[in-house]
Amino acid sequence: MEFQPIERAAQAFQQPVTARHIEQISRRVFDGDAVSARELGLGMYNNTYKVTVEGQDRPVIMRFAPEPARQFASERELMRNEYATVPYLSVIAPLMPRVIAADWSHELIGRDYLIQTCLGGVPAPEHLRDYPRPTWRSFYRRLGEITRTVHDVRGPRFGPVAAPAYDTWSQAVAGSLAEIAADVESVGLDAADLRKVADLAAERHHLLDEITEPRLLAGDLWTVNVMIAAEAPEPTITGVLDLDRTWWGDPAADWTIRLASARRDERLAFWEAYGELGGDQAAEWRSLVYEVRHLGAVRLERHRHGQGDRVRESYDAVAAALAALTSGRRHI
């Protein structure tokens, strides 16, 4: 088999699998030999390979989760969470890869893995900039449509799709913040700021519990997880992938909403399709709590990839949000 892994440092978070692993999995799932396997480098969590298998018309995608011991508690079994979300993502099924096989047994390799169909198109992070910026509006408008479609899906309880489930939104948010704080502390970093916000979320639960209907949050839907047509006159979305951080909760808490709100540029077209969020003082207060949750997860991600300066930046950002949460808003 022709095998093309990405060379990584021994201390890197992402650790490759071996050619032998891919060969064994190909025989188990397809009853055929792997002809070639090339590791794809866009993702920062799972290891992803484009694999050609004897007897298959098209290449397939094999994705390997980190070993269980390497996973943070706040990111536990994300691949299983993605798998549990597939039935709820039927609303955008034409854009999604189909699952061919999933294996949580750890019999062949001590890691969860998924095999999926290979989406057509090219990665948006690599090719969106090939288009004139004015044409990006159509891209963001379509992203707004897709996000609205996902957010319109209603769920049974709050929290990650697979588990744990919470009866109230405040419990889900406070629980998530506490988990992220514990993970931050587990790598030797200070998480007192995150714990203060977790305590605030529990103390002022009535503001979070104005959200009574769990909606599906994509978790990580943005350009990095989008495919676009290879030769279209304007950037045209052909697929979305890696939605492993899905949640049931308040759409305003979604990572996609955070990024769509970050700049007033071409991404304003997102809101033309999605619609305005609106909201009162309570909604503004909740948005600050959501921002701290995002910043906590970002702090972990930056630490994992050795970005010390950017880890320190996260403390200033959380301090600003915490100050806004506790000043002048006690009456709401």
C-alpha cells in the first residue's frame, strides 16, 4: 500500500495511525485491500486519511479519534457525539458525508474511528480566497441558510447530543464551564476566571433558563469545515463535515454565531439568510457567558498546540467579559 502520513513531532497532540491499521480496517469493513492512504492535514483534532480501497469506485475517508487518555473531559468521545447527531442532520443530508462504518470496539486500534464517503469539491479554507471578495457574500449567505436549517431542529434535552443530558439550559452551561475549567487546571493553567463564570451561570440560572426549547447547535460549522465547488463562478458550498461538537441549546451559543458576529464585512450576508438574533438585556448577559465558554475551549486548544502567547491573551478576554457580566446588570 502507498502510505503518506503527515510527519509530526513526538509530542504533538495528533498522533498518526500505521499503514497496518488502515490495511486491517479496510479488510474488516470492505473485505478488500487498501491501495493507498494519504493523511489530510486540515483538522486539528482527529487524524483523517483519504483511502483508496480495492473494489471501491471512489476513495473513502477514515477518521481516527485521539486515544481516550489524550481526550479532555470537555471533549470526551466527540466522534461518538457526531455519530449520534447524524439522524438529526438529515435536514442537510445532501451536504453531509454518509457514514459507511463506525467502530468503538478498539479491537484493531485503541481509538474510535469512522469511515465516511468522500465529499466532492475543494476545502473552503484553501480556495475561498481564490475568489474576489465581493463574491464571498453568496458563500456567507448560503452558510446562514444552512445554519438556520440546523438551528430549527428541536431536541429532547439540553447538552451534547450523545450525553450528558440536562433538564435545563443553565445546568448544561454551568456543567460545560465547570468541565472546561477542570481541563484547564489539569494541564497546569489557572481556571479561576472560568469557575467564577460557572458560578454566575448557576447563581443567575433564571436568565439562562429563559431558553426553554433545546435547538441543535452545529458546534463547529464555519469555513474550516466546508467544501466548495472546484470550478464555480462564485464560491458555492457543496458539503459540510466534522460536526462533532453538536449541542442542544440556545442557537446564540453556537460557535457559528460567534464567528458570524465577529466582523462587519462580507459575512454580514450571513444574517440576510439566517435572520437577526435580536434580544434584550438578558440575551446580552447570556451572550457574555457563551463567550467565556468559547474562550475557555479556545484556551485549551491553544495550549494543546503550544501557543503560549495566545493562551495568555485568553485571560484578558475572559476578564473583560467577566467585568461586563458583573457590572451594571444585577437588576436583570
